[in-house]
Amino acid sequence: MVRTNKRQNMMRIFWLPILMLGILFINVPLSGAQLESLSTGMRAPEFSRADLEGKEHSQDEFFKEGLTTVLLFWSPDNRKSPNALKDLEAIKQKYSDKPFILVTVAVHPAETHPEGVAPVKAMVDELGITSLVLVDSDRFIFYEFGVIALPTTVILDSDRTILYALAGYPLVQSEHMLEFLEGILTGRPQEEVVTPSGPKPDKSAVRNLNLARKTAKKRTMASMAGTYYQKAIDADPGFVLPYIEWYDLLQCEGDLEAARKLLEKAETSIPDHPQILTRKASLLIRENKLDDARLLLLEITEKHPLNPHGHYLLGHCLSLTGAYEEAEASFAKSIELNPYNPMIYEYRAKMNEGRGNREAAAEDFRTLSELLRKDE
């Protein structure tokens, strides 16, 4: 392994008897959303970006026959990013003779930041990073990949197919990811791997999901998207994306009853999935069932602590009950994981506005406006 320390050794000693009994498989990642709109087995979007010197790079450089590519989304302001950078840089150095490329994507508003790219360069120099660094100032790649939390690691094959994705760099799951990557690079035979985002979806389900997405974009044909979403669900009832995207579409169309029934079906088919549960919690808040929503969100944030949606929804729910200090802590946790989600600032601004804290509300509304303007 690339990273070992006293804490990890103690964990192994503690859990060894339990592992031998087969009661707890701590090396298997917790299942859940790692990317908002992509999953293992799906093709990643095309992209191009400039490096720290301003030189433009495109996916043609990264996805060649026989080449394994790792994308690491990180930020100089994120406390877990240095660990991910160091671990993956060590892998790169160790297997420098292998067909492997590490591309680190610095999610940093260089165009508006008073120091430009200086914070990115400072961290790269401090850690001795020799890998390619792309600067995603407007967060185009960040949103195209549907990054949920920083840092996020995505392993892809030469065809841009996602082999593994990991959000937030949790200790045990990051070790599992590094072992998986080393297995690819050494040619070590690997059994079917259970990745954090669950099993690969059925190819027919992915095809129908893509058709549903294309149809949903056309306003005159949006209602037809449900046909393709249903086909995707029928092809693979354990594939979460058709459920949640169809649910979101039904919500936008105002068909709340159909949305509710779909959510119930999704929860039955894929229990305890954070993308489903956070939508259920949001629905409970909307119905003013705040106690039920709070209990559910506490459960979500405990089981999926690196999913920022649960934290900001909990903050929103707590703010509606007047628990402002707890709400502030939940909003802060969500920002730590992903400072580029506009919903955090909208909910916190409304809380501060309701409390009469106009200065804080104005600051959040400014941040919200900047994020939405960048996202257009």
C-alpha cells in the first residue's frame, strides 16, 4: 500500500477476528452516490482545459489504447486534497513504466480569486506533484462529471469508461481504490469488484437512460422521457440514476403524486441509497413534516457523512425549527465537502434573512448569484 500509519495498523488488528468470521467486510466500500450523474460502467464526458502554464489539453491526450487514466478533482482549500494528491503521485512514481496517466483537476476560481492560480501552484510545489494539473476555473469539468464532494477520484479506461469513482477520500475506501488501481497496473487478476457506487449498470439500462436524457431536454418531448426511464428501470431495477432523474423531471412538471410513487418504488428497489433518501427528506420538508425529515437526515449524514446533500438539507430542516447553531454547523460541513453547490447558500441565506442577519444573508445571496452566473 502507498499509505500506512499507526491508526490503520491498529484498525487491522482490531477487526481481524471479525473479518475471519466473515461478519464484517470492512474492505468493501459503502455503496452510494460517488458522482451525481455518472456511474461505474458509463462513459465519461469529453473535456479540455488549460494547465498552470496556460497550455490547452484535451481528452485525446489522456484516452489512448491500453492507457489507464486517473482524474483527481481537488482544491487547495480542501483539507483532504493533499492526502489524495500525495497517494496518487506516489502511485504514479512507483509505476512510471506502466501505461498510466494521472490528471489532477484543480477546482479553483482562478479568474476571480485575488491570487489567481497561486494557491494551486503553492500546493503543487509543496507536495512535489509532477503530474499534469488542469485548472477548472469555471467548474465545467466539475459539473460535467457531477462531482459531489472534494476530492473525487475517477479511474477510466482508454475508452473513457468509468472503472471506479470515489468521492471525499474516506480512509478505508481510498485504500480499496488504491489497491484496485495497483491491480490494474500490475495486471493482477481481480475478481468482480464492488465499487463504492455499486455494480455496473446493465448496458441496455444505460442506453435508455441516455435516450431519456436527450428527450427530456426537448420541451416538446419531455413527457416521452418517462418511457425511456421506465425501460431503463425495467432493464436494471438496481440502477439509481433513472429513478432520480425521472423523479426530478416529474417534480419540475408538477406531477407530485407520480413523483412520490416513483420515489417509493426506488426506495424499495435500492434501500438506503443517499440520492433517493435525500429526495425523500426534501419531500418531507416540503410537506412540513420536519421531525420526520430531521430524523431521516440525521440517519443519512451518519451513514453517508461525505455526501454534502444530506448536510445542507439537515441545515435547512434545522433552521426551519429554529435550531440555528446546529443548522450553521450542517451548512459548514456541506461547504467543506463541496463549496460550489448553490443550494447551500440559498438555504443559508434564507435562514439568515429570517433571523434578521442581513449582512450574512447578503453575502450568501452574492455567492449564490456568482455560482448561478458561472453555471449558465
